[in-house]
Amino acid sequence: MIDLHIHSTNSDGSEPPERLVELGRQAGLRAMALTDHDTMDGVEDFLAACRACGMTGIAGVEISAAIDEGPGTLHILGYGLDPHHPLVQESLGRVLEGRAWRNEQILEKLNELGLELDWAEVQACAGEDIVGRPHIAQALIDRDYVSAMDEAFDKYLAKGRPAYVDRYRLYPEEGIRMIREAGGVAVIAHPFSWETDDTRLEAGLRTLQALGLAGIEAVYSEYTPEQTVTLLRLAKRLGLLVTGGSDYHGLAKPDIALGRGFGALDVPDACLPPLLAALGPDNPWVVSPDLKVES
């Protein structure tokens, strides 16, 4: 069993990278990828923990891409890319600046709603991690404005709620180019969140494939068996890699378990060898006992 879509405290998850690896080991995972939103700050600690326990680990990122039309959201997973590559540093740096602005705007909205929080309280919840909505949620809990993380999101912080603020995003071509130039492989996350119509989805994937897209996440916590089959057939038709993952966030999404999603998720081990082959045996941002790759 593998899980190639996991979030830590470096974005909007509730567990630090090292703890995720321990939880993965306990869950019986043989491979994991850390794919925090728009940051790679935790990947070195993550890979070190994977190496220490003999688990295959892949440094990754989940890019929230900007789209000009349609109600959906487009996320691009990058696997095995170098977090220190200049283009990664520059691109994610722009996103980080946008995140800081977003956090300030969220606090302003909360204060306007009568929920008084200041930056120091939120920063204290984050510690050394990059501040995100889970830390703002924790500050709301500490102030007794809400009783749990999911309540904070449901009432105030989730999309469509009164304190939600959208964030700066890279365009798809920027994200794919960044991933490829930094030695990684680009994969569309949860494709039906982008487009639910099969014909339009295929057309969109063909467009992104021409830009360097390599795969799609066909096995996902929220997908029915029928949806998974549709995506597997689409991947085969287009010659795309297949990946899968839980989209684990810990307390921020308490119903989703690491490796198991809502309980029935089972990402086939067979997804792993083609991805590792695409990344190459000498990729320093993959730790694999089988390949004996070191970072």
C-alpha cells in the first residue's frame, strides 16, 4: 500500500513531516510522497525520516494552479523535483508572498466578524512552520471561539465561508515548467475537481500533456470505483502515468485516514515502479531502499 498525496504542518496539515512517516509506517505503507501546498520546506526532514525507517519517500509539492474559467480547481502534483532549483525558489517564493497577504486578510475578516485574533497568537500556533489556515483555526480554538479544527473551517475558513480569502496561484504552464526544469514529474491531482465532463477533461489533459504533463491521480479518497476506472482508461488512452493518494491532512480533514482515505482507498503498489522509473535511479529527491537512492 502506498500514499502519494500527503500534507504536513508546512501547509495545511496537522502533523509534521517526521510524524507522518511514523504514522505511515504504523499504517503499513511502503511508499509515501510529501505534497504540501505550494511549498517544499518539509521535504528534507521527510526524506531523512523515510531513510531512517526504510520507507520509499518522494519529495513533492501540490501546486494550486490558476484557471481562467470554469467552477473547478486545478491542482498539479510535482514529484521528485529539486526544492533548491532557482525556478522552484522563485516561483514558490511568489506564492509564499501571496500566502502572507492572504493570512493578513483572513485575520482582518475574522476581526470584522468580532473574533479578535492577532498575528502573534497565530504565529505562536505555527511555531517554525509556515503559517496557514490550520494555525489560524488553532488560534480560534485557543480563544474558545470554536471547539475543533473542522468547526473552524466549516464556520469561517473554508471556501465560501465568511473569512475565506483566495490566494495567488501559478498558471498551469508555469507549474509544469517549474516541476520539469527542477527534475520532477508533473501529475494532475484529483482531476474531477477540475473538470467533471469526460470529454472536456480529456481535451484539457491533452493540452497540458503537450506542456509536459506526465500523469494523473486516478486513485483518490473521494472517487467511486467507476470514477477510478474512467480515469485509468483515460490514462491508458493518453499514455499517462497513474498515481494515487489519500490527500491526508490530519485534523484538518479528520475523516480521511493516511493510506486509507475514507476507509476503502487502496492505491496499488503497481503505481510506484513507473513513477520511480520516470524520476530516474539517480534522482536525489527520492529515497528508495529498492533503488538505493540517496539524497
